[in-house]
Amino acid sequence: MPSRLSRAWRRPTLEQIEDDELQRSADQAGCRLLASQSDRAVCSLHGELRSVTTRPVSDGVSALEAQLYDGSGQVTLVWLGRREIKGIEPGRRLTVHGRIGRRGDSCVLYNPRYELDA
């Protein structure tokens, strides 16, 4: 008979539950997970914005950057020449479309098209 400790060990963590829910949400939106995408692939991703910041790029041009998490990985969304976009805020779920690139070790989508969840 399993001990109470072994039963507790098998319980999923809150993070695992949230990851599973985000992955199901991406599937329902008709999107593949970031972890299954190859570099330079044109893709559609669905997830939750974890952070949104404004960064200077060069020559005084700023960029809006957001971290999108889909339950399998995180991608940086970069809108060049934008300081803000209405509806792009932490905690918001959305679907983005674009070409995956690399910036160092992380994935990035520049100027992605997006659809905000209701």
C-alpha cells in the first residue's frame, strides 16, 4: 500500500498544472508548441504574456518587448518602433504569427501579427 508521502510525491505542482492548461489552450487555438518549432520556421504560437517592457534599440528607436510562455517554452516578441500596444500587457493570452529567430540562446519573433484572446 502506498504511503502518504509517495501519493503526495505524485501530485502535480501548480506550475505543472498551469503548463498543462497553457498547452491545452495552444492546442485549442490550433497552434503547435514552441518546443516543437524549428529555428527560422514560420509559426503560430498561443500563450500568456509574462512580462512587457520598452527597450531602446538604436538611433533613438525604441521597441516593445514581451515574453510569451506557452507551457513548453518562452519566446520574446519584439515590436520595433513601438512604445506600447493597447492590450499587450502581462497576464494577457494571445496568439502570435511570425518567423522564429534567435537572439543569443533565446527565441524571438520580430513584429509578429497577433490576436488577443477575449
